[in-house]
Amino acid sequence: MDQRRAPVLEALADYQRKDRYGFSPPGHRRGRGADASVLAALGSDLFAADVLARGGLDDWPARGDFLTDAEQLMADAVGASAAFFSTCGSSLSVRAAMMAVAGTDGGLLLPRDSHKAVVGGLIFSGIAPRWIAPRWDAERHLCHPPSPERVADAWEQNPDAAGALVVSPSPYGTCADLAAIAEICHRRGKPLIVDEAWGAHLPFHEDLPTWAMDAGADICVVSVHKMGAGFEQGSVYHVQGDLIDRDRLRACADLLMTTSPSVPIYAALDGWRRQMVRHGHDLLDAALTLAADVRDRVGEIPDVEVLDDALLGTEASHDLDRLQVLIDVSATGTSGYQARDWLREHRCLDVGLADHRRVLATLSFADDSSTADRLLDALRGWRSAAACFDPPAPICLPSPRDLQLDSVQLPRDAFFGATEMVAASRAGGRIAAEQITPYPPGVPAVVPGERLTPAVIDYLRSGLSAGMVLPDATDSTLEHIRVVA
């Protein structure tokens, strides 16, 4: 295919060149009706690009095929059989993939450290989770993606499952052995879904972890806004092989997708694909070189460890995206939450995530020596200031075994059934009716249908006091927890 083309982007330029005007949504009329303060903050160009997809950019029957052509070019660029664009983020994309594969029949193999979007898919669909036991690094209190052996064991225990889903890369940049996992699934004639939200860039450089389609996955979902150059909510499904009913996938996506998709998001996906085909390898070459330098320089800061080979191994992760610079600050006697807050307040820098002992600096191909120097300068400033920090609030960290709650009810049934709020002090032994998720990284510590334990409740409550963010708890103070009545 002619990868020099960007059909959606070209159609938008043509729309603007012809000065089209619609007596139709959106009501701001290419920004004419937007308030001056809104235009000052967002810019008039964004409003000019925000046009109706059907009946605006294209005609109502979509005979221009702008989106279809852009999706085919995306698939061709990365070696997938088909690609589908979504303007609702990978959260809804992965749910559509789950529904297309499993529906409500047989359940789905899932690692327990899946993102809350995956748990949302269980709640929407009624799919039964068949949890794959995670691999815990008890010393570092970190969860690694499942090994092929654990996936094989899960299939032995759940041979009737409709398929498997794996999250790789994780929000920490750690990756599973997808090729081996795909082979295990395919020996049983079952599909593998990969939640590859953090891996949009992987197809474009050989020194990055193997991307899901090359590893043999049947569906992978990527968030172009994370490691690419798309707008927030820009997501792509990639599909290959004959284990996926593509009509069913498209129908499931249609159920969840908005009927008013964002043309700017589509156009950014389209333009980013062309950029990567033309320049992606060189851009990622430079980014990987920069990341290696940043890792070395961060490692020179006293009492700071950049996690690298320590994350890899037989009972750890298979590979690592080294654009994700994971920094362990625990030897400084302070917490990742404190570092996160200091960097934001004093240097106007935000990090990808923070937990009780780490911060994550996510580099992309858009970074250069100036942004790297700014990061290093800020980290050195934080390290000097940390000598005067109060000791971090203690967190009651449970053992890996205590973190694994028993699933006693389907997430859908627990979420939609009769519920009540009970004091956290009395919630131990009760069945959770809500997700409770430290965010980021967005992995639920509690899933609806799991039996709560005092250890996990104490962990979350103490974490909240120490700086943990729990945005989905019904009671933001966690004084009370929603449970099955």
C-alpha cells in the first residue's frame, strides 16, 4: 500500500480548504460559537478540526472510505491482517475484544494484575474470570507478567475457557513471553488477546520488545496516546489469524463505541502511522540512545536505583521496554509518592506513576536532550530536598499470598446485585461490590466478587494516608466499602 498517504488527514485538509460548513453537530461551528477563554486555552485550530465524521468529513454512506483506507494502511504498516480505530481509548477497545472472544461462554484466562479496564469488561459482559496467578517479587513488592508455564497451568485447570488475555507491556514496562504464550493457546485452538496499551511503538524498532502481532497474538489493543503521538483516547485494535470472528469484533466495538467519534483523534492516528513508517526507526533509535543515557545519569544520584536487569529472569519478566525508566527511591528513606509530589510542586514535572518506593519516568521519541536534562536536574533537586523530608507514612504491605483475594462471585453479579456500605473495620470477610484501584498503574487491589480481608483493607487505607490515589472507591476516604448485601 502507499504509506505516503494519510486518508483521514487529507480529507480533513480538503474539508478545511473547501471551507465546508454544516448545519449539523458540532454546535460550536468550527469554533465560531466557542467562548474566547476556551479558544485562548484550546486554540482555534482544534475547533476547526472538530467536524462530524459522517455527514461532514465524509458523506453519510461514507463513500469516501477515508476511515476504512486509514485502517487498512495501519494494518499494512505493522503487519496485521486488519486494524480498527477507536476514539474511546483502549479501555473500551479491550472490553470489545473480550466480549468478541468470550461473550458469556466458558470464561477467559486473565492475569490477576490486569488493568481495571479488563475488570470493567468482566462486569459489562458477565464473563467469568479464570485468574492466572501472578509472579510476585516479594522483596520489591512488584508483580511481573505471567510466565508461559503459569498460562499452561491455567489452561489445564480451565480447558473450556474461550481464550486468554495477557497485559504486556505492563505499566512498569515489563513484558511477557508472548510468543510462547501464543503457542500454548494455539495448541488448544484458542485465541490470545494482548492488552498492549503501552506498546504502540513496538512494531517500529527491533531493539524494543517483540510486539504482539509478531509474537502470534490474535488481537492486540494499543493506546497510541501513551507511547505514540496520538490524542488521548486514540486506540487501535489489530487482528490476525482465523480464530477471531471479525464481524463479531466489529459489532462488539459498535456496542461500546460512541456514535460521534472524534475526527481529530482519527486524524492523529492516521498521521502518526505515516510518521512512524517514514521516520519511526530513526526517531526510536534516538529515543533509545537518550533513554540509555538517562538511565546511566539517574543511576549516579545517591541512593537511587534504576531498575533494569533486576526485573528480568525466569521468575520475573521476559523483556523490558527501556524507554520506561523505573526508579527505586526506597534507599533514600522517602517514598515514591513524596518524590512525585515534590517534582510536581517544585519543578512542574509529572511522572508516569508513583508507588510507595518508585517513580516512573516515561520517555518517548518526542523527548530530547533538553527534556532529559530537565528531568535529571529535577531529580537531583528532589534528592537534595529529600534529606529534609519527614519520614513517609507507613504502609501495611501484605505478603503476596495475602494480596490474592478469593473470587467467590462473578464480578457482574457482585457489582449489579444488592449492595450496602459497611465500615471498613467490619468489611473483612464480606464480598466486595466495587473495584478499589491504586491509580496509576490502575491494577485493582479489589475486584467485585472477591472476599475482602483485613490485610488488603489495611494496605489500601494505609496507602491512602501515604499518598496512594484510589479514584474509583465509592467512599474516597475508604472509611466505608461497598459490599454485597
